[in-house]
Amino acid sequence: LMVEGNGPLQKLHAETDAGGHLRASVKNPLAGLPPREGRFDVAGAVGRAGFLHVVKDLGLKEPYRGMTQLYTSEIAEDIAFYLTTSEQVPSTVALGVELGPEGEVSMAGGFLIQSMPPRNEEVLLSLEERLRALPPTTTLLREGLGPLQILEKVFAGIPFEGLGETDLTFRCSCSRAQVAQLLKTLGKEELDKMIEEGDGSVTCEYCRETYLFSPGELSGLLG
């Protein structure tokens, strides 16, 4: 997922795989905005105008790519809007995050509920009412509720089955070879400039790993 908005954060990017490995970045992490009604001003930080980009690697020749304009600039609502309108799957998304005293993320979580065919309108109406009455996700997390406990609140009285759990872990897929390929795309003029300035360095925006390339290595990239 990539969110591009005209707010101070500018661009947010997050990706994961089926194994629960994830990484994310934000172009400008300091929004400098005061809280709004006691909550983070996410919409103000993202900006009221922009786009949500969705890329899915389905194992085909080319990844699936989708895009929609930002709906409310609240991340959860924009994802739900995209899934419901672009992929034609009625969806609700809720996200929450709690920061510690030093600004670190102390807890974060959320849920995605989608209506798959055949639909049961009675169950859907019951879920809609329950979701409207549900406390904010951040409140649920603050109370110590985990994924299963949150599901039990959402689906109270509705039979459901847990199919499994996957741990989430940070993993960056960057490598020296990938960075070298990236440098090749800069073109001869830009590489010559880096060679004149001495060793070239590239820092991964996700894990902050820095890759150094000597002038000789940069010259080799020119082919």
C-alpha cells in the first residue's frame, strides 16, 4: 500500500507477504500537528487530497495495480473504500495505534472484515450495528485485547472459526545487488557525478542499512 497526500507526511508506504513479514516507511515522520478531539489528526497529516495505491503480487507475470483518490484521508476508511468500490467486496477496516512517552509505538493493531458471497443480509445488518457501537480500536488495544478477543466482541452471537495465526515480524528485503540495480537506472551522468564525489552511499528507507560503493564499483555499473 502507498498513500500519497498533500499533508506534511507526504508519502507512506507499507508492504507485507503471506508469511507475516512486513516493512514500512514514511517520507516525513514529523507532522507537527496538534491532536484533534483527543486523537491523532491522521487526516490532517496525510492531507485532504491524494491517492491510495494498491499493488498485489498474485504470482502472475505482472503485479496487480489499483489506485483510487483518497476518500477521507483516514487510512482505515480509505482502504475500506478502495476494497468496496474498486474490488467490489463490501469491507470494513479499523486501525489503532498507541504511542509511548518517547513517541515510540507501544501497540498497534486492527481488523478487516469482508462480506463474501453468498451474503446474509440479516447478519450484515447485525454486524453494522455492532461495529458502530464498538469502542475505538486503540481503546480495545489499550484494554489488552488481542485479535481473538476483538473478534469475539465483533462476532458475539455469530458462530465463527479461527483458522490459524501468523506472527508479524519486521523483515527488509533490500540487498546490495538490488541497490546496484537501482544505481544502474540513474544513468551515466548521475553515476559520473557520484564517482567524482568519491564513494557513493545509498541508505534503505525501510531498515536504514547503508550500502557503500567505491568509485571503481560505480564505474563497473556503467557497463
